[in-house]
Amino acid sequence: MRVTVAGLAVVLTLMLVPAPGSSVSGQQVTGGDNPDDPITALVGRLDLERYKAVIRGLTQFGDRRQGTQRNRDAVDWIESRLEAAGCRTERIYYTFDPPPRTGGGGRRAAPLNPTEPTPTGGRIGRNGSGPGGSSIFGYRRRTGVVRDPLMQPDETLRALNLEEPTNGDRSQVYCTKSGTTRPDEMYILGAHMDGHGFGEAADDDASGTALVMELARILSAPDVQTEVSIRFALWNNEETGLNGARAYVEQRRERQGLENPPGSGLYPEPRWLGMIQHDMMLFDHGAPGPDGVVSRDQRREADVNIEFQSNSDLANESRDLAFRFKAANDAYATDYPATVGPHMTNTDSTPFMNVTPSISLRENERGMHIGAGWNPHWHQPTDVFHTYTDDDFRLGLNAAQTTLAAIAGLAGATVTAP
């Protein structure tokens, strides 16, 4: 289903009404007076501890940097988990062979220096003009990518991440839930499984990968049917320039909706109805202070950020899809609200955005908040599982509730009574 501007008011009116019995404080939504609501039933199958366990499983492979054995082992592990959930897997193969890097390496996040005075005697410069400075985004903290393994103090993790990537053949895995009445159409749910920074890439992006894997588990259950197909894609090579997602678009775009073999009722690449990316789901602790330090605690205003790209060819359709997801959050999420923004930059939905309505779910706005240093663990050795609290993991779980509720409605999901 593609939501149009004309239909948006009706969609919002229907979905902004909370599900009967839903809670804004518990971990799960319960059926209450309407236990037969399939969306309530499906969202109720999400569990915080299960979500954390999948993230923990991904972190056993360190930062899963592309072009390494730890990355290949992680792809195999993801595939095995999807198969165990009953979701039929396939792989995309491509070659990554970029020219050699030039210039200096990455830099570590650095705190602001409030000791140097501004020209008028102040401590912090305005609009980024001072020694770190403030801007329209609040105070800023420098960001960068750690490329020095010695910056990882955990010797075991340092050794796990020591292998450097080499150019060559790559693969990425996806699985598909086939629709019962419209198998030739599908929604794509994606996240990137690779990371870097010599940590565990727990937030960027085990948090999104685990979300997609959990939705694949739930929607692949034998008692769940959907009218249209759903594909769960775990992209590789995101950190090198969205190469895995770009390879998918290049290889599969022209195959959309083609029955193969003819008359079989099989559609290797159903027509894309929308693409939903999940990239960094856990950390919304607010802006750094004047000293460059970000709060240890999840901020009271934390939310699930749903973004579309305002200058894409399908900006209007993508915006409508984003608001459909916000409405699903309003009706079914338990702890954190959602907001919609127009800056879907630098993530795997970008290669899709001029072909099909595309949105991303994440912890912050990428261009504004992440670029201003709101997440000091981004591409750092500190992006490890134990950095995050249950409040952080619960934000990721609420993003999962949002996507599951929205996609269940869009795909016409039903649950067979026992």
C-alpha cells in the first residue's frame, strides 16, 4: 500500500487512536478489550531481553568491519539465525575494489576546550567559531573514525578487531516473507551489519541489525500471514559508502515484479512498495555540554527519529510513509514517541530513495545531531554492548515496535488463532 497525500488524513485518523489496552509505560502492548487485533498480537511478541540477546550475539564478532574474516563470520551467523526462524535466505554478491585511500586517517572524538577565550572574553565561541563552540545545534563535539587499534583498551577485543580489510568479493544476506495474495509486491526492511572503530559496533549498527532480525523472526512464524511480501535485508559495506545497498539496487532494480519462471507464481524480486532502513537505534542523550561531555543518561525527550529525504524524487510519497510510521508509533509503541524529519542522509535507504518511497529510523537526525557529536561512541572503541543501559536498549525496542506495527498494517498481516 502506498499512502497518498489525499489518504494521509484518513490514515492518521485511524492509526492515531491507541490500540485497546496499549500502555505507554510497559515493555509490551497487551490486547486489552481487543485481543484479536493482529498488530497488538505481533507487537506483543517483541521482548527487550530477546532484542538485547541478538545485539549481544552480533558483538561476538567485534566491529564486523567489511573485508575481514570477522565480517564474513557475522554474515554466516546472521544467515543461520534467519534460517532457524523459518525465513528463506539468499545472498547478493558483489566486488568491492576502491582505489587506495589518500590523506590522513580518522580522528578520535575530542572534547571542547573552554579555556581559550573568544575575542570578547567569553569561554565558548558562537556558531562554531570558538574552540569547539556552540551552533544552532547547541554545543558541538568533534567526531571522527578511530583507525588505531591501540585505542581499544580491551586486549581481547583489540585482538579480535586487528585484521585489516582487503579488497575483493563481498556478500550480504537477506530473507523474504512471501505474500499470500500479492506476492509480486514487497516492502524492504533493512539495516547494515558492518561497522568499524575497533569496538563492537553495538549501536552502529548491531542495534538496527538485531531489530530487522527480530522482525524477521516474528513475521516468519507459521501462524503469521501477510498479503504482500516483506524482505529483510542486512546490508554489508555501509561504512564504505553504502556499497552493499547500491549493489542490490543495481542488480535487482530491473527485475522488479517479474515472474520467474513464467506461470510459476514466483517473483524473485517483487515490486518495491517502500524501503525502511534502521541505522543506530539506541543513544539519544542530548547535545554535549560546554565541556564536550554528553550525559550518561537517556534524555527525557528521547524519541525515535523517522526521516525521509526532502530533495528525493519521491519526497512526498516518502513523507507520507514516514507519517504512517509515526502514527503506528503513536498507537503501539510503549515508551518513546516518534518524530518525523526531512534529512535522511548517509544511510542505506539513500540508493533507493529515487526509486521507491524510502525512510530511515534512528536515534537522532544524522546530519544535525550525529554530526554535532550527540553520540560520543559513534565509530569509537566505546561502541560496545556494556556502554548502553536498558533505557537505551528500550529505545531500540520502541523503534522495533514502530516498524512492526506499521509494516503489519501496510502488508495486511493476520495471525491465525491457535
